[in-house]
Amino acid sequence: MSNHLSRLFSASKAIIGMIHVPALPGTPRYGGDIGAIIKQAVREARLYQQAGIRALAIENMHDVPYIKGPVGPEITAIMTRLGHEVKQASGLPCGIQLLAAANCQALAVAQAAGLDFVRAEGFVFGHLADEGYIDAQAGKLLRYRSQIGAEHIPIFTDIKKKHSAHALTADLDVVETARAAAFFLSDGLILTGAATGRAASVAEIKAVKAAVDLPVLVGSGITAENVGDYYACCDGFIVGSYFKQGGHWANGLDAGRIQRFMERIARLEAETPN
């Protein structure tokens, strides 16, 4: 495990549970009650903590339709408060992603709220997402991290991101994309399937892990049933959809699913030599 992950996680694998916060102020589906949003996020954080989940990540996934690039100050403000409350309630390492590709704002939230990592999209190479064209941000983002004194906050970066077309970089496979992200000083890589809840390619994960000296996380499609296929070839898992009722990202958490998943992880750890 890399220095960043070993600092954040004492166990052999990072297990990160997603908190998809309800729609935030100013977005079409906002329900008008900030207090209710905070209570739900804190309730989910405590449920995850009690179930043995090792870290959390908060994301504004209900803010559809997303805008690309900077989000409004109201989103940055409420996500800062949410991050602080979730971290205080759970005592777990906590990260943040701000959709879509609002990476500098996410880093500012992490710095202000005392969060532990950022998940960033659009780090290297451009791609066409459903929000529009998203350009690479590595240079801007890492310079901003230095400017605000947040070098202690690792940035884990999606490559060949889900919900996106990669025709412009079709001549670059995932391994070459990973090498570019490593060259541009990513702190860790995230591989996903084509969309939320869809499984990533085991072959691609193995190839990326062999090609770069960075932690590799699987960021979509992980279940209690398939986690064993990935366990030996990556450094951790970001799990959202599987932990929800019916396996759908927009639903509430299902404690039984979380328990089954963590029981499977415990068996895998017991079977794996130190």
C-alpha cells in the first residue's frame, strides 16, 4: 500500500463508502431543508462506521443536471459544513468529490473541513462527458494545492472516466493514460466501468497496477459477490450503489448489504497471506 493509503488506512485494503448527499441549494431537485441534508449525511456516516467501513467519501451526485467546472459558492459552503459534520460524527477518514470536475473547489472544501482526500476527474487528457467537454486540470489543480498549503491532502484521480466518451484519446489505452497521470503527479488512480454501478475491467486494473507505482482503487461496480475477483489486484474499493437499497445509488443505505460486504472482506483478508 502506498504512503498515502497506509497513512489513511491501517487495514490491508481501503474500503470507502459513498455518501451521495441530497440535492443541494440552487439545484433543480433541492428540497429546501439544509438541516435534513446534514442529518441524513450524518446518519449514513454513523451507519457506515458501525458496520466497519474504513473511510467515507461525500459527493453531490443528486445535483443533476451537473455543470462542469466551478460550482457556486452555495455548493462549496454546504459541502464544507457537510464534510466537517460527517468527519466529526464518524471519526473516519473522509474524502470529497464535487461534480462535475469542480476539483479546486473540492480541494478547498477538504482543506477547510479537515478532510483527508479528494477524488478528481479530468486530471489528464480531455474527454467528452454528459456535462460537456472537460479539459485536463492537473497543472492548475496541483498549483492551487500548493497555493493554499494543502499538499498533505492526496488527490486520487479517475482515468478513462465513466459517463464519458474517450474518442479523442482512443489511440491511448488505459495503461498509457495511467502513466500520464503518474507523470503529472497523481497520488492514486481510480478505475471504473462505463457508468455508475457497472463493473470495471479486472484485466485493465491488473495492467495499470503493473505499469505504475501508484495505488489503484476500483471506483464502480463492486459487490459482495465480485469483490474477490478484484481483491488481489488493487489497493481498495469505493463502493456506492451496492450499499444502497436494491443496489441503486439514489436509494437509502441497506445495512444488510454493508454487513454482507464486510463479512466477505473479512474472509478474503483471513485467506490472504500477510
